[in-house]
Amino acid sequence: MSRTTLAILYSLFAILLFDGMGLIIKHLSGSYGAAELSAYRNLVGLIPALLVLWTSRDWHAKGRSLHMRQWKLALLRGLILTFAQYFFYLSLGILTFATASTISYSNAVFVTALAVPLLGEKVGLVRWAAVLVGFAGVVMIVGPGRDSFSLAALLPLGAALCYALTAVTARMMDDGPPTALINLYSTGVATLGALVLTLATGGFTPMQDGTDLLWIMAMGGLGGFAVLVLVTAYRMTEQSNLAPFGYFGIPLAFVLGWLFYGEAPWSELFPGALLLAGGGLLIIWRERQMNAAGREVTTPK
């Protein structure tokens, strides 16, 4: 099995773990607020973040420094991540699992659109067309003007926008600091941000029983382990090789929502989900095509 194939399998496993975390969040949302669930998730998530940093050869080679020149930008990424998690966790408690998960996949569309003003990238007609197709899919899923439309459908859309901002600002960071260190900054700030949000929205709910504690530990463990698996996959191959497989999360979320919660939101998701996935895949295909052309130009003959 090639490293790329193994990395793809790791990324698919990470998607399954993230969905498992989301199912638990939905289960616990009836008893605990989104902010406190995010705080629990991030507190446990600090363990894998520290583990990834400690096992980073790049970090050890650079003297194990915790300082970054762009530390303000790193802290800003953590603040944005705080709201991304809060919006998404809140939506899981209100919307069907598949609907909230599918709308959050619009982050690929937002990344392309935000790269123009924030990174100064030039986006051609093909990618702009893909953005419009993906956005049309999002509009169909959110359903403004539909009788079943709810403002809660904007929550995963806000989460997708925030997740896209964290991706774009990551590309604004210097090449010097290790990725693991940037991730630790973001996780640390997101932990503090979630704690502040929890206190601002009513504080922590007393733990009802030991079973809930086990669910919370499982939630944090799945999310933290998913990060480790995903980082491993990214280290094994180029991200462009993994990105197309991320959209397997859409049918997987539908199946899991049906199995565990009896949800089958066909009318909400289709055909919008197909347009969203199609637009995202077109963006990925075009970027891979441009990267391949760039390598041909720069490679000595």
C-alpha cells in the first residue's frame, strides 16, 4: 500500500472520528450548552496538541521554542476557532445531524473566495464558477423562503466561514514556526475562549451522572484522536491528494444521522448537497491542475 493510499485511509478514518464526536455533541446538547461542550472538547484536545508538538522533529530541530513572530495572528486564529466551534456545536443541537454537517462543508467555497482579498490570489473563471455552484448548493440546503427555513441553518454556515478564515490565516503564517506549534496556540486560545463563552452564557451545568462524564470524555477523545490521525495523514502526502475525499463526509453524516437519530432529511439536502460537493471538487481539481502546471514550469528539463 502506497503512502498516499494509506494517508487517504487515515483521512477517512479521521472523518469518521469527527462524526462520532459530532453525534455525541448532539446527544449531550439537550443537557449541556454548546459553549461548555466546546470547552470540554478543547480541554481534552490540549493533550493531543501537546503530543503532536512534542513529537514534531521540526520543533525539536528549532530549539523547542514556544515563541512565534506572528503570535498575534496565531492568537487571532484561536479566537476565530472559538466561534467556529460554538456555532457548529450549537447547530448540532438544533438541526438534523446531516444538515448541519453538510452546510459546514461549504468552508472550501469560502476559502477560495476569501483568498482573493486576504491573500491577494488571482481566481480564474473556473474557480469562480465553482464557487457560485457551491454557494447555490448552500442556498438550496439553507432554504431561505422555504416554509421549513430556520435561522438556525445559518449557524453551520457561520461555522464554515470561521473555519475558512482559520485556513486562510494559516496560509498567512511564516514558514518558520512548526505547524504543531501553530496548532497548539490555536487550541489553547480556543480553550480559553470557550471557557469565557461558557461563563458568559450561564456557566457550567452540574454533571448529571457518571454516564455523562464518560460521554464527555469520549467526545474529547474522539476529537483529539481525529486531529492526530489527520495530522499524520497530512504529513504523509500533499493536502490536495486528500481534499477530494473529505466530501465522503456528506453521505457518511447522512447515514450516521439516520442510524442513530432516525433522521433522513432528503428534501433539505438534495440536490443542494450535490451542487455543494460538485463546486468544492471543481475547486480542488482546478487547484491541482494549476499546481501541476506550476511544477512543470519550475522543474529543470
